[in-house]
Amino acid sequence: MPKETVKKGKRTSREETRAYKTFIASISAAILLSLAGIFLGAAIRNAELVRSTLLTRARSIFQEIVLARKWNAAYGGVFVIKGPGVESNPYLVDPDIAAADGRTLTKRNPALMTREISELADKEANFRLRITSLRPLNPGNAPDDFERNALGRFETGETEYWTTVETEGARVYRYMGALRTDAPCLQCHAIQGYAEGDVRGGISVSFPIDDIETNLRRTSIAIIAAAILVSCIILSVIYVFFRDLRRKLESARAQLEEAATTDALTGIRNRRFALESLNAEIAEAGRTQAPLCCAIADADDFKRVNDELGHGSGDQALKAIASILAAGVRPYDLAGRYGGEEFILVFPHTSKAEALAACERLRRDVEAQAGPRVPGLRRPLTISIGIAELQNGDGEADALLDRADGALYRAKAAGKNRCASQEEARR
């Protein structure tokens, strides 16, 4: 194959490989970004659901305590039997009363009830409650930093506040809801200047979330692992699909190129490919000053084969000649069908004497081998060959082919079944 054609093929192959890699990279990037978006959205949605669940739990606890306080306040407090471990509320006036049976009852107002429920919840329900205010009656209800921050927000109109903090090496979810003053509350808090409807404090709720955050991290890791696994599978499928597709396309293109450059009858190179190759070799020889020869071979008395045995036998004769010529040239030479019963031979880096010797060998091979390959043919099948050498000023193939054609005419005129160059005929 001509060097220009090889170079062009290599450039085309490199460009196609670059385009193929760019296309695969683009498709892969688009899919990876889409998958990343999907799985990132899933991870974010999962985290939002966890946060929403935590907030719902905290709000539920807060509302239950608020309802219990309202029930307590609606009765003006409730009395419990004062037994061992039950202390009177020091912030109430006359909290104790004597029952008819001699037992002592002590009053539990909403604030103390909330505190005692908190202590019970801390032991048995794994959460804590705390009622607090910026102006607490009980100094023990003074707010901590989180509660003070929440109470400050309540004074600006907010009604709840929550966050996650780390306490003693553990992650804790903290929530605080605002408490508004209602009529029963004024029994104790009117002296502090509160009016009905005022935010006078809040109830804070806290519970540990280490297990929840651990599960959340595990879920996030599982989502990331699933994303990586799915991405690898999809990318592998894409790679295999496009690799096979490219192979099929290359095979189809090779078949098309083969069909476009191959003579359909004989299976050797066709006229178009042979002329392109000859022009490329002429350009190469012009640059390197290397010798170049071209020859035209013609089947002798081919019309008689068609007339005597039919066109099917004529086709067999052409196939036999083409096969012998193609097998007899060197790998870097070229044998092609020029048209009809004519064939073209190109000999790069070959002098006229060397080309003449090669053509003489090919002529003898055809004479010895071609005839027996055609059923019914009772005489040898021969060819005549005209040879021309590239000369200075031959810019294209036409001049060289004209001289080879003239040499072929001289070989035919000299008796056929022989080789001839521009100067001589030989058998």
C-alpha cells in the first residue's frame, strides 16, 4: 500500500481514536454526573427524613408535656400524698393540706410536675425535659446556653428552636418550645409582671442521637457504595457496548473499503486503487529519487476464449491470471486489474532491468499455470506485458502508463506472449 495511504490511514485512525475516547468520556461523564445527582439527592433526602423524624419526636414530647401542664393548671394544681421522699414545693404558699384520714397532701403545680416527669423520663424513657425562663422563680430552673439562646429568639417572635450539640462525648438533639402565659399561670407568675399571652419561658427537650447518626452514616456509606457499584457496572457496560460497536463499525468500514478498492471479479485491486497507488508512488519517487517501474499486462487472444468457451470460461481465465500475478509480486509491489483483460503492475524501488526480469517470470508462470485452471481450454493461456520506467518530468501516472501501453503494443506486434520495454521486446 502506498506510504501516503498508510500515513493517511494512521492519521484517520488516530483522529477516530481521539474522537472515540472523547465521546466515551463525554457519555461517561454525563452518566456519572446524573448518577451522582441521583444518589446525592437520595442521601440528602435520607438525612432530611432523619432530621424531620427527630424534630417530630421532640415536638411530640413538648406537646404532650404542654397538655399535661394545661390539665394540671386547669385544676389549679393537683395534690399528692406526702410520703417518704416527697417534699413540699417551697415556692408555693401553703402547699400542704391535711386530709380527713390524717394524711398530708402536698400540691404539685405544673412547673414541679414537669420537673418530676423529667426526672422519671431521664431514667426510663431516655429523654430529658426542663422548664426554664429568663426570670425563673426557682433558681434551679435557670437556663443554660442553649436555652438562653432559644429564649432570646422567643422574645423576637419565634416559637421554637432546635439544634444538635455534643455533650460529654455524646451527640444530643435539643429542642425548645415557647410557653405562653394563660390565666391559671398568673396565680404564680403575675407577680413577675407577666400578662396573659406573654411568652414567659419554654420547655426544652433533649435526647441522645448517637445511634441515629451512626445509622445515618452507615446509610450514607451504603448509598455511596451503591453509587460506585452502579457507576462501575454502567461504565463497564458502556465500554463493552461501544468497544463492540466500534469493532463492528471498523469491520464494516474495512469491508466497504475492501469492496471499494477490490475488483469484484478477480479479487485483486481495482483500477481506481491501482492508479491512486501509482500516483502516490510517483510522488514518493520524486522526493527520494528512487527508481519506479510500471507494467501493463494483457491476456493474449482473450476474445477466442470467450467465443469458444463462453463468458463464464473467460471469467475463469481472468481470475486465474489475476491470482498468478498477485501471488507472484513482492509484498510492496502491486497487481491490479486495469480494465477488461488488462492488468496493471507497479514496482516501487525497482529498475527497468529488475522489472523486466520480474515480468518475464510472471509471464512464464501464467503460461505454465493459467491454462489448466480453465475447464475445456486446450491451449496455453498467455499474456503480453509492456514495461515503462519513471522518467524526470513524470508528474502523474498518465505519461508512465502511456509508455507502458506503447511497450505492450510492441510486445503484441512482436508475436504476443512476451515482455517488452520502451526499447526492446523479449520472449
